[in-house]
Amino acid sequence: MHVLARSPRIVVASGTRTGGARPMAWQVLFERSFGGAVPPLAYRGTAATRLPAILADGHDSEPTLAAGWSHPRLGEAMAMGPVIQAFRADWLPDDVSRALMGVIVFEEDGLSLQGVRAIVQELGLR
């Protein structure tokens, strides 16, 4: 797991969603990477092509509380795509401008550590 930015936390997970650690292990590692208490998170997976928009806008589509838009478990979101957005569940959907806590990117569908690092640097995230 490579942390490329801190706010929002951008993490590149080594490998694919189907290889390596189980979803619950990735969720625990990601949440512990914040240090200290983490508020309840809602996870949403999406396609690799949406990564630049997510990092620029804070989400891939307007957040809602509708069932299926996000999930309390990372494993459910992983089925939706290799780019996983983590939102503060208590800030959805009203405070979306600050709700994105982080993004987990799995190395698949053309995504690589170097490519994600380039996008993060281009957008000036730290």
C-alpha cells in the first residue's frame, strides 16, 4: 500500500482487487492509515477512467443516500470498480464538498503506481 497524498488520502494498493489481501484487510489497513479515530466511512467503487474527475471534483457522481450509491463495507464497493472512494458517511449527501476522505486505487484497468502519482502531482495534492 502506497500513500501518495494525505488530504484526501490517496492510496495505491499493490495488485488487483481479486489478488492479495481480502477486502476487509484492505479496509482495516486503509482506515488505520489515518491514525486515531476514523468516522464511519461510506465506500463507492467506480471505473479507472473516473480517477482524475474524482480527484478534481471530490466524487464521480453527485452523492445521494439512495441504496447502492455507497456501501459501509469496502468489499461491496470493490465489485463496482478499481477506484474506491471513501466518504464520511455522516457528511453525505449534504456536505459533499468536504465528504471525500480518501481514494483507494487498485493496479488494474491501466492504473499503475506511477500513473496515479503523476495525476496526484499534476493536481497539486499533498
